[in-house]
Amino acid sequence: MSNKYFDFKDTLYDITSKYSEAIDLLYDLGLQYIKDEKKRETLGKSISLEMALNMKKIDKEYFEDELIKKIKENKTYDVTIKGILPCPVRIPLVDAFEEFLKDKEDLKEKISYELKAASMGVDWLVECFEKSDGYKDLPDLFISAGFDLFFDKNLMGQYKSEFEDFTLIENYNKDFENDYIKLKDPDNEYSMLGVVPAVFLVNKEELGDIEIPTSWKDLFKDEFKNKVSLPIGDFDLFNAILLNIYKTYGTLGVEKLGESLLTSMHPSQMVKSHKRKTEKPIVTIMPYFFTKMVNENGPMAFVWPKDGAIISPIFMLSKKDKKEKLKPIVDFFSSKKVGEILAHNGKFPSIHPDVDNRIPKENKYMFLGWDYIKNNDIKDILDKCEKMFYKGIKEE
């Protein structure tokens, strides 16, 4: 019985010399002399780990699991990755990443990665930043949708010049590089993998004589007051909606959006909102992905806003001083394969130029724009937008 870290035939001296973590573990399991350096060298050279565990009746599998866990906890990695992935595609993306690492043993051993589902929120990433001792202590690569974490000047925003877009993608997908939208960062600091679009789902049974809304501005009409379900719990997308509404329609637009709020539901609940026994929303705003759950013969009609689906970009930040070590990982996440997982498995359109996003060309997107992002304090605007939005709710 062996593993890549140690063999049970190894002597106690050998294993404790190689892994100091083994000393405390063996001591806690009853080998009191193991902390005595002289005894560890004399007795330890004549006793194998297997013999010691058998004498103390310690389960070998338990010991193996515990020691490997401690070794990994104390291991220093060349590259650390932390990120949030859209829930519907997290598993296939992580599986693809692990498959990519499978035949790259040297690379795999040097990487520590934690890629959580978007439903976990960004608080753990913020905490990671707050506990860090400056830029050098931060993870080397971040992935997440949304604007709040990466553009907050008190968080990642203060280090933006330390990150670089060194993907191989010079020109984004034509869906995002055309005469009305340009997603690629002109300063080459932020890279993107794809976007999360927000669209409408309209309950035709509740619509009655009201004209079906076809734009974001339509939602500000009195007919939709207290009739809209918004993804408030999906902070990344909700913040993108607030920012874009404010930029395009100003303070009044954000307040009107607040007035329109009936409820906040998870997108999977929104799709079935027509079955609710309580008051039902006429319009639900949701990620485009969840429209695939809509029954074509049911009462719910999907609408892509004519002024553009508001997007929450999926950003990737890579430390420029780790470029050499990060390059193969960045190349993987910016690959066509990952783009197709996003676009085809999850309906999260990819920026990769060779991916067919399967979105009709007439369907447009609404993006804040890099000039607006870099010339404004995004965190400050978000705080103001939240106050405006909730003012609209209070004055309903």
C-alpha cells in the first residue's frame, strides 16, 4: 500500500525527515517518543511506518488520509486560482480543467485551485482579499462574473495595473466586437471568458390587455408597477442591471425599476411562476440560460430586449508577474473548448471568435462600456443605485 507521497515501508526516520507534519500526527496517535530527536533518529531508522502503525493498532488508511491532508495544507504552490463559475456549467468546466491537468503531472502538483458555484456568492473571495497581506499574497488568477469585486478601488480595483490579459485572443467573437459593442479591454488588464445575459420572461396569462414589454424602458410604465420579478439574489447579474439602467436611464430609471418589483425569485422558480397561487409577476428578469426550461406550449413567453440583454461579463484576472507559470492555464480557460461549454452547455455566450454562440445576430447586448467603467467609481455608483432602487420600493 503506497501513494505518491510516501510508502508504508519507509522508516519512521525517513518519513518524519521528509514530512514534519508526520511528527505531530504520530505523536497525537500515541507515539510519544517521536518528538525526541535522538530517539527518532535511532529507533526511527529501525522501525517502518507500517510496523509502528500495526503496533499501535492505527488504521493505515486513516493515517494515510490524515497525513496527505496535512501535507497538502502546508504545501507551497507556484500558482493559486480562485473563482466563481456559473452554476449550470461549473461541473463540466471543472471536469474539463481536471482532464486538462491529468497528463500534466508537474503542472498539477504546482497548482492550488478553488472554483466554486456562483450560488456561493463573492463574500468568500472578498474575505480572501481582506485576509491577504497585499498584492503579493493574493491568488494569481481570479475568475468571476460581476463588477463589484474587480472594480472596487478598495479591493481588486487598486491593483488593476498589476493584471494583464495575455490570452491568445486578439479579436473577440463578432457578437461582442462590432459597430455597437466592444467587450475587449483596450488597456489589456482584464480578460473575459463570456457573459451572462439578462432577458425577460413574460406571463401571457397575467398580461391581459397590457402590451408586451420589449425593452427595459417598457418596465418603467405604470402597468408594470409591482409586477416584475428581479434576480436580487443573483448579485452579479442584479448589479449589472442596476449599473446599466442607471447609465442609460438615470436615477429615475433605477427608481422606476424598484417600483416595478413584485418579488425576487431564483430563476428556476421564475420559470414556474405561472403556477404560483399567490400574486404572479407579469415579467421575470432572468439569466438567458433558464429560458431553456420554458415549455413552448405554456403561458411563458421569452423576450430578448430590443435595446439589448444586459450582460454581466465573466472576467478573468491574471497576474502579469506570473505570466510564464499562468500561461498554460490562461490558454485553457480562454480556449474554444471552454467557450463551447459556456455557450452550448449553459447559454452563456463566449467571447472566443471561433465559437458559435447560437444567438440570432439581431439580438443585441447592453454593456457598460470600458470608458464608463474606468472613468467612474463603480462601487460608489452601485451604492447609490441600491439606495435609489430601494427608494422606489418604499414609495410604491
